Amino acid sequence: MAQPLVKKDDDRDDEADYSPFLGIEKGSVLQEARVFNDPQLDARRCSQVITKLLYLLNQGETFTKVEATEVFFAVTKLFQSKDTGLRRMVYLMIKEISPSADEVIIVTSSLMKDMNSKIDMYRANAIRVLCRITDGTLLSQIERYLKQAIVDKNPVVASAALVSGIHLLQTNPEIVKRWSNEVQEAVQSRAALVQFHALGLLHQIRQNDRLAVSKLVTSLTRGTVRSPLAQCLLIRYTSQVIHESGHTQSGERPFYDYLESCLRHKSDMVIFEAARAITELNGVTSRELTPAITVLQLFLSSTKPVLRFAAVRTLNKVAMTHPMAVTNCNIDMESLISDQNRSIATLAITTLLKTGNESSVDRLMKQITNFMSDIADEFKIVVVEAIRSLCLKFPLKYRSLMNFLSNILREEGGFDYKKAIVDSIVILIRDIPNAKEAGLLHLCEFIEDCEFTYLSTQILHFLGIEGPKTSDPSKYIRYIYNRVHLENAIVRASAVSTLAKFGAAVDALKPRIFVLLRRCLFDSDDEVRDRATLYLNTLGGDGSVVETDKDVKDFLFGPFDVPLVNLETSLKNYEPSEEAFDINSVPKEVKFQPLAEKKAPGKKPTGLGAPPSGPPSTADAYERMLSTIPECANFGKLFKSSAPVELTEAETEYAVNVIKHIFDRHVVFQYNCTNTIPEQLLEDVIVTVDASDADEFSEVFSKPLRSLPYDSPGQTFVAFEKPEGVPTVGKFSNVLKFIIKEVDPTTGEAEDDGVEDEYQLEDLEIVAADYVLKVGVSNFRNAWESLGPDFERVDEYGLGPRESLAEAVNTVINLLGLEPCEGTEEVPPNSRSHTCLLSGVFTGNIKVLVRLSFGLDGPKDIAMKLSVRSEDETVSDTIHEIVASG
């Protein structure tokens, strides 16, 4: 069911914009599509039906093969209409319905005819549709027409051909690259849109040749680009060349003068693009920033909301790294706090919080108080996070900032908003000792009226850790015990645990806690009664702690530093026996769980490719196995073992896969081999590896397999040395060599003489993602904040056409080899955007966190924004290189 459209920043909350598509269903629209078959076509009615079909397709509605075919053939009948508007709708529908190769031929002749029509609109749209649905065979037949269209005098036709070239470059790059001369000529066009599209296509043709891109930028920065759109593209390409040049000193930075000259362009679009490019330069200096900041400051007072938003968003980013450079804009930004556009106001507030000094904090808080009631929760969360950062920056101002957080905590708001406030107060309590007493009381007052079970239990858990450490722990007992009477069973159980922690930690409170716990024995919930009984058996009747086993007391009252996922796994694998379960046996770190080996149908097992599951982990099993090889004794600790990579096709006579074991200075290839021929015995089995395409790797040893009988898997090993701590990549060729001995099927004995033979295997690659280990984090937001923006790298990528948003998300996750966090790998049905959170450890034990923001950029094209934070800037850049090269 379609949902009504509502403007995001509309102040008229009581008025929802009506959607003409509200409530339409696929079945009824397909019935309406019968109008395409009427002898007397109603052009207006047909256009309305096509509009509904396009809407359903763009909302993610799927059509069966039969439905799509029927719609396609019905739409092709509309070519007989002379109505220009309807013809344009027909072109759109043919592109979106994506007919199969067998059906394309039905419309090819009509489109070819339109491509040579005297009507420019027909020509342009026919080119777009043909290039969208054609294959390589037909493309070679119409290539001559496309090259002529690129230099056509009509800008609509030329742009259509250029845009089609951009799309075709993904599927038929060799053909499109032959159009370079025509595209180069189109770059000099006087038509703004043609020049823009031509420059975009020319750059994509040359993008893999850094020298060619540099020459292109050098030639065009001399003033031959007139189109503002093309100028913006050129600025981006110039920034790319500057980044790749590696210069950071202003005296050596190429093309900076060109970027600065663009700040004086007559187009606001170009001015902003140049200013943003300057602020994003690596190692930008204050002198280089000054002209860009000046321009952005002028935009802050613009009458155009889009310019104000663009300027304040850019200044917000600059404030993270160069807060002093933005302080001159503070007066202008203060005037934006009352801006009608809430996005602009939020960015202005957060920027002021980043750039303000200690004396301006109180004034800012007064302005924010009035501001908070007018914005949505998503903007409030941004403000809360900025206030938290400000408090950590000026800890002496914790009282006013903590009071502000406490006040907004009691106001109306959703779960995410309240959780952001609670998380902020918790962080301030931990980092600012003087704020502990006030912060804990604020949290206690909040749970009196808290409607969220999760937040109540989290606060009670935190209270049990920090409360006993305060000067007067007794004042929190009332708040905690009230939860036992007034809340649901989950919160009551959590409150019982918190009471027991106070009793175990504070001697003076033990008798009082004992009395309260005895009252909990009459609770209606089993969990509450069980917890009360457990803690009473641990605490003595007189309030003293019984001489209980130290491990039990540490488990009940100490910090719980065992990851729940590890505890769950260990409990599931525990088999009841005379030996009790030992909590100390649970790993303290989240272990990498390798993917289970995927066996091809009919293929035999391939040895240690999939060691036994359960504790000890697969990674530990690999490490123990490698430690038995004397040559690997001095390799150090194993960093990562990959999933098995198949080197043979299914149903072949020899099945081989390989596991890549990554060490700090070495890589070991474990080849799992299986002989599937009963009449043969293989001896002296070894894989010879050609590393001529991996210059930085040098072979250390190879360990052959003495015998490989039928259906009895075995392993052979080859090890290479590489530069220490460097994510070195390379390609390896593999040949399986062995001696074949015939086996008598009746006696099962092998002949004495054998024949040397070899078997060509698939190539193997070591890629940058092999140096990334999947390690999860329990709270991604806190982990992201703790890493800070110092080594953050952000860029945007076009992923091209994809089957779905979910397919694009899974592809990038598998490419990076990182661990999805908080269930963000799951994409809700019919979503048009999605955010995925990933975490892991890079070789050298360097933490890395990734935010992926996906969105539909057209009917099927996917765009992605990649944000990376790590403890090393080289690692952040490497993650981007993995995506760029993938």
C-alpha cells in the first residue's frame, strides 16, 4: 500500500500532502492497462496508466515474467499514436520494464526508425532506450549513429548519446572507448548540458590512467569550460588529481590557484564546489582555508535556503578539524538558529557548539533550550551528541550542560532520542568525576517515568556499577527499590540485581538490602524470585557476605566483561558432566567465525577445510594445526584464516581448495586436496606456485603430501614471506603435481611404478580484504565516537545497476570482509535507502569502523557513501581503495 507523501521540513504538521497514487494496487493497474489495446487510443488515459505502472516499479513492486511480457507487448502498440507526450511515456516504460533479449527485437525496428526521425525529441529518447535495452551485437550496428549523435547540433540529442555512453561504459567499455575523439569534441560544445555530460564520459573513459586524467585537468583548467555544471565536475577531478599527487605543502600543491580562482565565478554552484574542495584538501593550511571560509560566510546570509544549508554543512565539517578557522562565522551562524529550515538551524547549533569557547556556553544553552522544542528527534540527537562533545571539551561547565540534558530527558521523545541522552550522561559520568553524583541522580529521576524497558535496565545496571562508589550510596536505594514494585518483570529483575550489588559493595547498606531482598521472594515473577533467592544465598542473614567461592562473587557482583555471544556459544556447547561449567573458560574477546565451507554438489570433503565447530574455535584449530609444522614455528601469532577458495570445478577428478593463513610477515597457503578416482593412488603431491605477479612475496618453504589415496583428504602447504605489517597484494598461479600409481580394484594394492603428472589449478589472489579480521562491537556509536574524526575518510561511490538494495549491501560487506553490527546487514523490504555499520581489526591490530549509506540513484542504480574511522590514516585509505578497486 502506498503511503501519503509528507514534506520533511514542513512546519504545517497538521497538513499532509495528498498523493494521487494513494492506495493504488498492482492488480487494478494491470486491468487498466487493457486500455492500450483499444482501437481508438485515448492518449491522456494511456499516459495516466503508464504513470501508475512506473510508480509501482519505482516503489519496488515486482512484476512476474508473464505480467511484464503482457505489459511490454501492450505498450509497444502505442507506437502507432502520434501524441508526443504519450510517446515519451512509452520510451520511459520500455526502459523500465527491462524486456528480455527475445522481446527486444519487437521494438528495435520502431526505435531505429525514431532514431533517424526529423523530430529531435524522438531521436534523443530512441537513443536512450536503444542503448538501455540493446546487447553488444546490436550496439555495433548502431555505433555509427551514436558517434554522429554525440556531435549533433541539437544539444538534446547530443546529451542523450553521451548519457547513453556513460551507461554503456559499464557493459561495453571497448566500444565506448572508441568514441574518444567525438567526446573530446563535445567537451568544447557551447551547450552547458552537453559539455557537462561529455566531460563526465571523457573522465570515465580515462579514469584508470592517472596521467591521462592529469593531462585532461591541465588542459581544461586553462579556461575552456563554460558550463557551470561541467566546471563543478572539473573541480572534483582537480581535487582528485591534487589528492593523488600527495603534496600537502601549499607551495607545492598543484592546481590550488585554479580552485581559488573558481571562488570568484559568477555561478553560486561553482563557488560552493570550489570552497568545499579547498576545505577537503589533505593537510590544508589556514592560509589556504581563509578564502574558502570567507565565501561560505557570505553564503550564510543568502536568501536561498539551499546556499545557507550547503555553507553551514561545510563549515560544520571544517569545525571538526579546524575550529578556529570557523570562529569568524559564529555571529552569522547564531542568526541561523531561528531559521525556518530545521536542518539549517540544527547544523548551525552543532557548529557553534564545536567552535564556541567556554564563556559562550551559557548563552548557547539558552538559545538551544527554545530551539529544541521545534525540531524532530533526528535533529535533537545531533544536538545532544554535540553537547556531549562540548562538555568533554569544557568539563568545568558540566553543571549547566548536565542540567540541560536532564531537562530534555523528561520531555517527550522517541527511544533513539532518549537513548542518545542517556548514553551522553553515562559518558559524562565516566569521563568527568565531578559529574558523577549529579548525573546518577538525573538518571534515577528519569527511570521514575521511563517508558522504555531497555533504557530502565541499562540505567539500573550502570547504577549498580557506579552508585556504590559515590559519597552517599544510600540515596539511590529508594529509586531502585521503587522499580521492584512499579515496573514490569524485566525491570524488577534488573532492580533486584542492582540492590544486591549495593549490598555486596557497601557494608553499611547490607542489613537494609537483605530486608529488601527478602520482600522480593514473594514477587509474582519466577525470574525476580530466583534472583532474590540467589543473592540471599550469597549474602548472609546478618547482612555480611558469606564465604562464597571468589569466582561466584566476582560473577555476581563484579563487572561482566564476557561478551554475551561468547557466553551463549559456550553454554550451548557445554555438556552436563561431573565437572561444572567454568565461566573463566569463556573467551573475553569476540572471535572471528569463518564461513562454513561450501561444498560443490557431488564433491567429496576436502580435509581440514572445515575443522570441527564449537570451542575451541575454528581459528584456534587452524593455529594449533600450523604450530605442528616446524617451519611455521617462528611465524608468530596467526592473524586470520580465510574461508576456503575453490581452485577446481565441481565433479573434476581432483578437488582442491585453498585457505589463506595471514601472519604479520608471512602468508601460508593450505591446499586441501581430494582424489576422486578409485583406481588411482597419488604420491608426492605438491602445489607449485608461480609468484611472478606477486613481486613482494618470496617463497619460504613447501611441504608436500606423501600419499593421497581415493576419497581420503589431505593437505599440502606453501609459505611466503612478505613485508612486515603491510597489506601486500598479489596474484599466484598454481599447478598440482604428483605421481600416479594404478590401483588393482580387486586387491586394492598399488603398482610399484608410477607416472609423473600435473593438473592446472585456478589462480589465487591475496587482496587487501584478506588483512581485515571480523570483530564485532557491542555499541557502535560509542566505538565510533571513541575513535574520533582525526583519521576519518569519507567518499561517495556509484555502484551501478543492481538487482536490489539488499544485493548491493551484501556485495560491499563481502568485499570488505568486516563484521556487520547491530543487525544493519538486513535491508527492510522496499527500502530506497539503508545504513550499514561494520567493524573489524586490520593487520597490526588496528581497529577500523565503517558506515555505509546506500541509496537508489535512479530506478536500479545504487549510490553509496563510505565513511571510515580507524586508528591509522593509512588503514582508512586502504578501506577506500578496496571499494574503489572492487
